[in-house]
Amino acid sequence: DQQVKQNSPSLSVQEGRISILNCDYTNSMFDYFLWYKKYPAEGPTFLISISSIKDKNEDGRFTVFLNKSAKHLSLHIVPSQPGDSAVYFCAASEVTGGGNKLTFGTGTQLKVEL
Amino acid sequence: DTEVTQTPKHLVMGMTNKKSLKCEQHMGHRAMYWYKQKAKKPPELMFVYSYEKLSINESVPSRFSPECPNSSLLNLHLHALQPEDSALYLCASSQGPRGNQPQHFGDGTRLSIL
């Protein structure tokens, strides 16, 4: 049962244009959402997050949008740069009695071309 | 540069061996995590430690034994592993166990079971 889904395994964008990565979730108990970027042979790097009480969070070139009614979030990267080429994971957080559980999506491979 | 340090980076072991993976952070974080990531898959949560106490065990087989000797250190003891346990093992930490505190990852230990 995949509770967090990224339906696009790959995305190719030209340098300078906007990259839009999408993520859908099914569990209504998720209340905090994050985006991570992963290069080969490295661990995931935290990029940006958003609380379920907000619908937008911006940090430099990165903006995350949350549509709670649709259970959908997206990451916008503007302008895209070649160094942004990586796998992007969406993750959702649920706080249980024991602590913070993160559930990851399957990832989207972003390629930014010159 | 990651502030969560994992050693070793690579480990090859036989099914009868005993080995340990080590994770260290000096950010003053009080929650630490072990994840397992198979090829082309997202990271999957194994264990959560909150204030040095095991708070979540995601039904992980007993051949994996976590230990948190102090607030900066997290170990994963391995014994009698199976070939299907070959994977990237990621450690993460967060400020605390609350949901709105992002987890920061190390670069992982690539484990191969012969």
C-alpha cells in the first residue's frame, strides 16, 4: 500500500525553465511534508518542507505547494539549473505515539539540460 | 557536507558474520533513525530512537539490533543476515521527535551479504 506516490519517474527540463515535481498521498494523518534531493552515492538532502496548516512555502528558487483537499503537493524550481539534476523524493510525516515516522514517495529523476 | 556521519561507507559480510554500523551526529539532535533503501526504491523506516530510547520498531527481524549508547551515537548490530538484506542503510537525525522537525540524513552504508 503506497501511501505517498510520485507518478512521474523522470522529468526533463531546459536550464532556466521551471521544474514542477508532483506528489500525491492517501493518509489523512500526515501533517507535515518534505522534499529531499538525492545524488548518487549520497544520502537524501533536505530541501524544503510545509506544514499541513499552510498551502505554500518558499525558499529561494524552491516553492512547495500543498492542496490538502486533493491530498496533493508539488515542488516548483525556478529557474532550473544543471546542478538541480538529481532524484527528488517527496516525504510525509506522521507523529505516532512513538515518534515521527517519515514515509517516502518513489522518487522523480530530474534532468536539467543545457 | 553531511552533519550525520556513517561508518563504514561499504561493508561486505558473510551470512554468519557479526558486524555493526555506526552513526554519529553532533547537532544536539535528540531523535535518531535507521532506514533501509533497496535499489530503485524509497527509503523505508526501520527504527526510531527518541531521547536515547527505542520508540518505534517497524517489525524489523531480530537479526538487526539497534543501540543508542548516547545522544550523539546510534549503532545497528548485524548478525546472521540474509542475501536479501543487501541494501543501503541510512541513518538520520532530527531536533526532536515532533513531526515538524526535518530529518537530516547521512550518506549511508552500502551493505552486501554474500
